Amino acid sequence: MDMKIAVISDTHDLLRPEVLDHLQGCGCILHGGDISSRKILEKLEEIAPVRVVRGNNDKEWAEGIPLILDFELGELRICMAHKKKDLPKDLSPYDLVVCGHTHRYESTWINREAFRSPPGPSSDGISQTLLLNPGSCGPRLLHQPITMAMVHVDDDGFTCEKIEIPHVPKEAAVKIDSGSIRQQIELVIRETQKGRTTDQIAKKYGLDPKVTEQIARLYVTHPGVTADGIMTKMGL
């Protein structure tokens, strides 16, 4: 059986034309959460069947979407959760494990013996599980690339292809003065909590609009994150 399975996550209410192009011809689409609106799912369902988990930014409209999925697709057994920490501790029953949330691409093959206690071979003879985070193909955060993944299934098993979506020049990561960035982050957090827009904050305090928007987006999309946490996500 030959099949293409598209794996995306953290679209945050944005489906790029380039992403839609890559989705054409897929047998199924897996979405790792933080969809942000029902219209995104409706658009995806026009292309192929969708399996999706709820992210931390998917609010009341997504109450019917599960936090964890465990299912079979073709010859693959798959587990999905938005956050890696919410996945089962024992991933040995699965061929493919999908998570999102970090906006960073990760593709790691793990020996199934590592999950077993005591260690021992898999009963079905398959020795590895693919832990896959497709990154984010929604709004670009800072320096991070825009990514998704394509899983190719055939009679010999499956492989995973990383797909990076080029960003337009206006999305290029801006240079930041690391000496004052913590103060900027704390200021943007306070003003965002007051309900002010990024345009209002940037204009009021003379901040770079792009930096202000990126800080605010990190704060809003990662509830509870601190200034230090935002600095870490910005690579500072």
C-alpha cells in the first residue's frame, strides 16, 4: 500500500498557499494541535481526511477534539498529542508518534527496547518508533523556519520527509539588541495583559513593531510563559 500522510501543527489560524499545495494528493492529514479556528479544519477536510488533537490555544470551539489520539492508519499504529509531555511513557506499541507545541521540527527514531522494562525486543519484530514534531507551518515566530512533514508509506515500511516553506522577506527575523530585550519583553507582557494591541505598544514606547509583535505572539500562544522563557524561545 502506497500512501502519503501529511503531518502539520500549530497553524494558528493560518493555512499558507504553499502548505495547501503540499497537501494535495495526501491520503490523510495529521494535525498536532493549536489549530485556532474551525475554518482551518474545514479547509483541510476538503483536501483529505483529518486526524487532529486539541492544542492549548484551541478554546471552547474545540472542546469536542481529543487531547490524545491512538489509532491505526494503513499498516501504522499512531499516537498523537499536542504536547510531548502528554504522550504515553511507553511509546513501544507505536510506529509513529506525533506532537507539536514547540514550533521546532524534530524527527527522531527511537529503539523500542528503550521503552520496555525490562528491555526486550518488540513482539512484532519492528525495532523503532518515529517521534515526530513537524514544527509550525502557521505564523512565523522569530528566527524559526516554517515546516511540515510528509510521511511516505509503502510495502517496505515508511519514511519521513521534512518540508521547509520559504518565508517572504517581510517575515525575516529582525535583529534585536540583547542588552535591552528583557526589559522590552517585560514591557510588552504588561501592556498585552492590559489588552493593548502590538501596534499601540510599539507606537507608545518607540519599539520595533516586528519585535513587539513577535514577543506578544510568543506570550499569547504559550500561556504562563515568563520573560526568561520568551528569551529562551528567541534564542537569546
